[in-house]
Amino acid sequence: MKEACGVVGIVAPGRDVAHLCYDALYALQHRGQESAGMATYHNQQITVVKDNGLVSHVFADTTLRALAGSIVIGHTRYSTSGSANWTAAQPVYRSAGRSGFAIAHNGNLTNTSALADAQDIRVTSMLSDSDLVAELLARSVERGASLAEALGEVLSGAEGAFSMVILEAEAVHAVRDPYGFRPLCLGRLGTEDEPEGWIVASESPALDVVGATFIREIRPGEMLTITTEGVESVQLLEPAGEKQKLCIFEFVYFARPDTYLMGHQVHTTRRRMGELLAGQSVVEADIVMGVPDSGIPAAEGFAKASGIPFGYGLVKNRYIGRTFIAPDQDKRAASVRRKLNPLRENIEGQRLVVVDDSIVRGTTTQALVRMLRDAGAKEVHLRISSPPFMWPCYFGIDTPTRDDLLAANHSISEMNAFIGSDSLEFITLENLRAAIRLDGECCDACLTGNYPAPVPVALGAAGGRW
């Protein structure tokens, strides 16, 4: 399962925006490790640099120094549609208009085939939904629309999830889908009285790292247009309801713990998940340990509520990417031992409560339990800070079909036997919602099957992806 990308847009006259964007993308590296890219505007020209690999691999200091200008957008990617090779790296560029435009997209459209058919665009495995949007925008601009008008025209027909930043001559546009599936926030460089520029980004730590002040989250359906003169807001698309539907897994797993989402710091919500999970049942154990990184705050909360001491049982190799979003199943299973190593002296002879954020296919969890037993664990009791993952996501997470989701096809006791743990328990949906302290403001379709936006019948029946 893959999370779909991080985006950044910066307008800052007189600042080295390429280096600012680099730092912001570095803060969003967890959202995509497949490719990275930037687009800058300078002297009537848009320059795009992108490649496969991590941010630090794609951008050398000499490359950043060559990216002149005061306007930039950036992207870190994992694919949810289209190809995973270099051609699908973003930003995506089109030459339409005065200087062309570039687009960086976080999300996943669910009606790409219908959009393509309406314009006689041939859908291939090399065409991502971001490429399709870029092509539709270019055609609209070539018919005489401004880019802002084209965005309204094209995105009003788009279904699914999108948080986008779009660069054109002298401006960055930032737009969020009517449901607010994917996060996007606004920050200010400089002071309120003397602003030095503006930044939009997927998560608030990208603002912190460049010294920007968090202003607010972009509203569902809203479009911001940022120029050297300031920020303008329009309600480009009608919101889909009174409450946004931010992906609930942003709180469980995807977002950094220091991120603020909808007024809540993610670390605090994860601690509450652990506290409420501990209250669901009693387990006899010697130590509570979390699976790094997203399982640590929940483990701290579990230990606090249960009275079982918190301890560290696993050391994470910081140079290994997320197994959750590794490219294929064999690599996910093999990467567990590369990523995590047990602290044998803390584990041997101990009854462990192991807190993790989710179980998708179960293969990595199975390998983890085996590794802990090999290190001498007497008992391994798994506690999961999300409910069973039962349904595919179509709104920006690359998930397996239902056939490959362990919880969709097995009872909890069967899952426990497959994984090899002594006991297995998931937080209830009610407790997860209570931990986040939001009232109906998250999409939890992957847990409930209740999709807030249309899902094509062909996709829904097959449980697959476009």
C-alpha cells in the first residue's frame, strides 16, 4: 500500500526558493520515495527538474543554484495510477499559454477513463491521472481560457481526490477537491505586517522547516492563487458536504507526528489511540513496545493507560524506506529485517505487547513476529491502532484488492494464527474516532466500505484500481 505524494508551492521574492523547496520536500519525503521534482518560473520560462529517487538524490546543490526565480512548486511521489517509471515523475509540464504551466498532484482520480474518452485521449499504462489533468488543462488554455478558468472547467468534472499545486507565469495556484481527502495547508514567510512570501504544502512540518508560520488549511473545493502581491481565495468547486473527509489514515500512519491536521497534532491523537486501545481489554505482559515510527506514540499511550512499562524493543534503520509502501510484496517481506533489528536483551524472556498502526496483507507483520520470537520473546501480543483494513481505497492510497487484504477474508482469530502472535486486537472504529476527536470529518471507507464519493462500478466490483 502506497501513500500518494507530497506537494509544495512557494512564492517568495528575493528568496532562494529552490533551496526552500528542497527543505520542504525533504520534510515530506515520507509521503513518497519513488521520485522527486521541482518546477521554477524565471525570465518568462518554466524549468522542470525531476528524477527517480529520494529528494537528496535528485537535487544536488549545483542543481538547486541553477533553479533561479521567486516561484517554485515541488513534488515527492509514489504512484497510484499510471507508470512508476521516470516519465511519470512530477511536476508535469505543458507548453500551453504564455509560458506554459506545471502541475504537482497528490491524490487519485476515479473517473479518468470517462474524462479521457470525452476528449478522445487514449489511456495507456504510461498515462497518470496527473498527466491527464495536465492535458485537459492545456486543451482548455489553447481554446482561450486562462489557467484559473481551465482549472474550474476541468476539475468540475473530476471525481476522486486531488490536492494540487499548479505553477504558471507569475503565480502558483493551490486547489483541493470538494471532499478534502488529501491535506493541504498555507503558511506565511516573514511577519504579518511584513510578509516575505507564501508557501502551501501537504503537511505543516514543511512550513516549519523553512521558517514559515502556519496560517490555515485550505478548504475543500477552495483554490488559492499566490503571486508576489499576496494570496487570493476563491471557492472554485462546491464543497461536497458540511464536513470534509480527510483520510483517517493521515492520523493513523501517513502524516508525520509533528503535523497539525484539522487543529489536532498527530502525535497526540496517536497517543490517545493507544490509551483507548489499552482500555478495550486486559493483557498480562512485561513490556509495551511500539513498531517504529508510527507505532511509538500509540505504544506510549497504551503503556500509560495499562500500567505496563514502556520500552524499546526494535531499532530502526533510518536509511530504509517504509515497508508499508515498498514496491511489491516480496520486497516488503524482505525489507523487515533490513529495516528493523531487535534489542535482544530487552526482548529475551519477556511477554511483549507490540503496538503497530495497521495490518494490510499481514506478511510484514508475520515476519516481525517471527523476528521477535527468534530474539527470545516469550509471548507476543499484537495491538493495532487502526481497525481491520477491509476495503480498497480509491482516493489516493495504492491498496490491494479485497482478495489480498487479510482482514477482508479472515477472522481475527484466523489472522492471529496466520501471523503467529499469541493474541491480536484492533482498536474499535468508535475508539479511533474518539481518539481523533472529530465528528464525521474523516473518510474511513477502507475500514467500513462506506465511500463518501462515487466509485466506478467496474472498480468497486473488482476491488482494483484504474
